[in-house]
Amino acid sequence: METGTGKTYVYISTALRLAELYGLRKFVIVVHSIAIRAGVVKTFEQTEEHFRLKYPGVPYKWGTLGENSALADFTEPSGTVQFLIASVQALDKPDTNTLYSTAEQPQLWGDSSSGAQQIAKARPVVLIDEPQNMATPLRRKAISTLNPLVALRYSATHTEPFNLVHRLGPKEAAEAGLVKRVSVKGIVAGENGQAYIRITKVRSQKKRLMAEAIIDRASSNGAERVEVVLSPGTDLFEESGELAQYRGMVVESLERKPDRVIFENGLTIKVDEEVGVDNLAIWRDQVRHTIRQHLNRQSQIDAMGHDVKVLSLFFVQHVADYVGEEAVLPAMFDELYREEWTRAGKSVEEMPNPEELRVAYFPSTKTGILKDTAGRASDAEFEARAYQEIIANKELILDRDNPRAFIFSHSALKEGWDNPNVFQVGFLRHSRSDLERRQQIGRGLRLPVNQSGNRVMDPTINRLTLIVDESFTEFRDKLNEEYATAGEGGGSSGPSVDNADNEVIIRRRPALFQSPEFAELWNRIRYKARYRVTVDPSNLAQVVGVSKHLNELKFIQRRANVVQSADLVYDETGRVTTADSAVAESRGERILIAGQRLPDVIQLIEDQLQYGKFPLQLTRRTVADIVRAIPDEHKRHVLDDPDRWARIVASAIRIETIEQMVKNITYEPMDEATWWDAEVVFLEVESKNPPKPQPGDADPQSGVIEAKDDDANLFDHVDYDSHVERTFAEQLSNDRDRIKLFTKLPRRFKVKTPVGEYSPDWAIVYEDSGIQRLYLVRETKGTLKLNDLEWDEEKRIEFAAEHFAAAPRGPVDYTHTTDKDGLMLKGSSGS
């Protein structure tokens, strides 16, 4: 399951469902760190009321291994479902872990069994959280000593996806809107005449040390960053395509512990170090763009009324970059925040103190001295206290009364911590391990929550922006490599990652937004309406009975068995080497057996109607009447393939029912208090990330173009989804005499229809020679013939016509047109 989709919730719910269905009572949750353990406990606390209501007949309790009485409660026979939450560190050291000791156990169980043996007697279901961190032989053996009835493994980054039961990958999660989409802004150091070298890894291959590095290499587009492999004697002048700055840079030797590369000119570079770049300049740009994106995102969310507090997260290279006498980041952040606040046109008097906005989480000792740690096991005690603070304060930082909005961390905020309101992540360090990019992105993938604690599902704001110190292409390709590696054998694929450099900021034009033309147009179309439909069951049965959509029934054939015959040829060793085969289908005869129970086709049809793209619920009697009206020549195929027969009939019923709805639908305006708010629909500032036109593609099908300074567009850009829309927008822009105002309607503006919500394309104020002013809504398509459109597109347009005809201030002029047919004004063939 992808990070941020509720993995902990899912396995708790799964356990309670197993208890409800099969009476299972003992569950051990094994996690790999103190942070994860604390997060699981937090989830139990937050979901307790929910699960008590969802599973009212399943009493349950939880405890943490090591707490007083938790182990005794777990092993005691009881009708209550018991969860025991354990870190793998409490299991994988049999010589020192008290779980395996028998000295103190008799007082609990009256015998000499150890705690591990008592757990084993209970035959628990083991739920393994992030199993890729427990793949060592020692840890696998430790889990097996629990004698699990079954082990269920949950992770976003499985390295061994065997016995796969269910997969919710990053691509599927993003497309389903379960996590934020991801954009990347890459900031790469400009050429400064110096040799750029970054050592990423030193490894041993066939007893020879080799290093992986990134350097600049000459190309037709100038220097570009490439990966190279270094060994003694490697000449970077040659590897770089003879760039002058690398002359004389020849590898002399490679060393381990510390891992480093030594050059003949005396230069020594350690792993994760780089030369030839001004890190401070890169950091300034990254911090600046993170703050800028933060302020823009908060303004956008505030304009939409979501009441969500935006957070930004920075991963730093060293703790000393933030804390201590040589720290540079605090002063840099404070300075850049003041600059960006002013740049955004905000009041200086209202600017908060930057020092109050930032907070750092690093592992610390009891004395408060900060430790520089990369997550080594020896630092677990220090990390435990830091993680506890993070978990304890996660909800507090979401409160808008809490000024903290920018979080700095080194290694603490990896697996075990995330925050749904992180919208920006600035990488002021290089990602080190194969899964580090994905793990760090996961800190902000979860959907945001508002001040009431409710999830906000709006896709227009749910975007995570990563500010990295490498090119977008380099970051995207390496991230996809990590997803591919994590999905070996499981078919995992990464989400779509957008280039934040393509982002376009679209601003509303205040003069047009406040104009009387817009006010009048908006007052005519801003209403919401509910609809009523009337369907005559007897007429529906007759219509379906003669529907052309039933013709497919005549092509149903009995399910076939495959008959394959083959001649086998053996080689000298007796192995089969070739096989000449023929394949045929045997459909047999239709045989009715006395007493055979025929399928309930009425129920099959009802089931099909309730699911699918357009759910429909009809009474069983209506469905039965429709089946009786189906001609005998079609009925006789029901026994050949009942499921397919029911699908075809249900599809015909759905189509003909909706056709009747078009003729018998009535829209009624709702209470005015529920109508659309212009400030919510037409945002003052909005960001779009259109696809970048490909080389040679002079006419892209979608994108964002800048509006003319003097045209009547409500916004300073036009967001178009097709060539037709772009051409139509250009026509409106060029007709300044008659077009007094126009806007591409945002997708937030929706009309309800029986085939789903519909968003029309354009709203227009048109004036002909000062005589008549018209307020128009137009849909642009590639054809005027509705029958040429997709069936659901056609129906949405027909339903929308009825919606706009019922406008409370009189019918709104609505139709669909093309870029060749103009406005299609009534009484004319075009305009």
C-alpha cells in the first residue's frame, strides 16, 4: 500500500474483521522502530471510537510489549481481542531480550515458560509493518519463534512481494485521489568554470573497489550531469568529453571506512560530498522557492475557504547547518522569508516574526545537546526522545493558532512520521539510499486536514512540491528506479511526477471580476438545482424489449472447453523438445437436468444495474416486466452464459432509462444560500501544471496560454484542454467589440445530472452593436452532431440544457458549438 493511504488503519480493521468472522483473538503487530510503534499506538487511540461503532460485537484492547501487564493480558485466555505491539528490537536478541528470559516468568504463568513461549502457545496472527526492515535471518527467525498462525505483511516498499494478496501502488493511489500528486522543482548549480564532482557510492566488485560519481559532460546542449564509474586510473578529462576544468583529474586510489576517492592532484572527496558548487547559493534558491510556494499555496487554500494550515519540511545535510556557531540556515530562512513576504505584496505590518515560524526536530540527549545522526542503531536512545516529541506534537502543529509552519530535520522524520499538511519538501541534502527519496516524499503524501480534523479531497490543492538540488529529469528517473526496484515481481510503478518549472500562476483580473458585466453574468448562472425524473415502468419495458442494444444477445455462445492435442518428440536424453499441437473448442450440447436450479437472472440484472459508471436502482417487479418483454429469440441465450446475458440486458436498461430521463427531467433551483460563491469558483490566484509541449509539437492539445492585456478574459491566462478550446478562446479574445467578458469556467463549477456532474466550458457576455446584451454559456466540441460524441458526453449536454433552461432569472442561452461555428447565437448559423 502506498505511503499515506492508511496502512495502519487497514491492518487494524482487517484484524477486527477476522475476529468478527472467524473468532481469531490474538494479534501481534511487529514494527521496526520506536517511531512506528508510537504511531501505531496513536492510531489505536484516534480510531477507537470509530472501530467500536464499526465492529460493535468485537471488544478489543491493545498494549505495547514492555509495558506493565501488557504481555500477561495478551497471553491470558479471553474473549476479548488482544493486540500486542512490539518493536522487532524486542524480539531479535534472544541473549539479552527479557522476552526470552524464564527467571521472572513463573510469577505470571506458574511455570518456567518464557514470554516468547507463551506468545507461541497462543498461535497469534502476526501483522508485520514494513517487512523490508525485518528481512535479516535473525529477525525472520525472531518472528518465527512467535509461532504465528499466519503472517500478514504490509508495506509501501516491499522488496520481496511474495504471496501478494492486494496491491495499492503509488500510481493507483494518485489516480484515485487518495494521496497528493507530486511536482518537482529542480535547482541545479549553474556552470562556474569549476569541475563538478559528487561521489555517491564506493563499492567492491570482484575484489576491486569502484566508485559511482556524478560529473559534468559536454553535450550538444552544453554541459549536462551524468553518472560515471571511477576506478584507479580513470581520467575525468576524458569522461567529461574533454571539458577543460577536468584536465589533470585522474583517480589515484579508492578507500573504505571512510569511503572516499583520492585523485593524483591531491584532491580527496568522500561519499556524499561534492566539489565545484556553491552549496550556500543552491540552498538559498531552494529555501526561497520553498517559502514562495508555501505562501502561494496558503493564499490559494484560504481563497477557497478550506481552512487548512500549510506546512513545509526541510531535510538538512548536517545538524550543524541549523544549530551551533556555524549554523547558516536560520538566518538565511529569516532573511528570505521577509523578502518573499514583501514580494508577494503582503503588508509589512502583518508579517509574522520568521523566528516563530520555524522549528527543528533533531535527536537530542537528556541534556538537550543535539546529536548529528544518520539513523545509526547506536543513536536509538536519542532518536526515541526526538520521535516522541514529534508524535506528541503532530496535531498541535496543525492548529492555525500555532505559528510554527516550517520544519527542519535531518534523519528523524523518515518512516514513522508524516504530516498530512506538508505541501512542500525542500531537500537541502542529497538522498543517500535507494529508498530515501520515496520515504522522504512520503512525509507529505497524505491528504490534508482542515481545522475540524476532516480530510480535504479537493484535487486542485492536493499537490506536494519537492524542491531538490538536481534536475527534474534526474530526480524523476531515480525516483522511478526506486519504485521499480521496490516493485520487483509485483509490477509496481511510480506515480506521475510533474515538473514544477512548468507551473503557471493564473491570476484573476480585479477590474473585470468587480465589473457589472461579470456581476450580471454570475447572478444568472450561479444557482444550484436539484432534478426530478419520471420514468414509466410499463413504457420502459416496451422500449427495452425492442432496443437495438439487445442485439448483442444473439451472439452469446455456450462457454467453451479448450481441447488441445499434441504429438510429443523426445531427444536422446528423454526430454520433450518439440510438440506439434492443434487447438479446438468444444461447446457440447445444451442439457437441462431435471431439478436443476436455474440462475436468478433478475437478481443478476439488479446487481449489474447497481454498479458501474452510472448506478441505477429499479424495483424487482420493473426488472421482471422488462425481462418478460424481451423477445424469445434473445431469451433463449440466457442459459448459454447467464452472467454475460445479464450484463447486456442491464446495459440496455441503463441506456434506455437515461434516454427516458432526458425527456422527463425537471430542474428546481435550490435555496439561494447553497448557490455557488464567486470567490470559491474563481480563485484570485491559482497554479496550473500543464504538460510541456514536446519538441516539434507546434499545436499541443492542452496547456495554458497567456491572455492579451486588452482582452475581456476574466483571467490573465487561458487553460485549455483541446485545440478546439484554444482556437475558440483566441476568437473570443480577438472580438473585443462584441465580447465584453468571457471566462473558461473552472471545473469547480458543476451541474448535477443523472450521468454524473458536468462542468461547462465557457461563460460569455456578448453585446451586438450596443443594442442587445446576451449572457451565454457554451460547450465547445469538435463536432456539432451530438450523436458523434461519446454517449455520456451527449447526455450531459442534453441534461445541462434542461438545467440552464430552469434558471431562476430566466433561461440561460446554452448550447454546444465548435471553433468553426462560433457562438451559435439563436436565430443565426454562427457568429
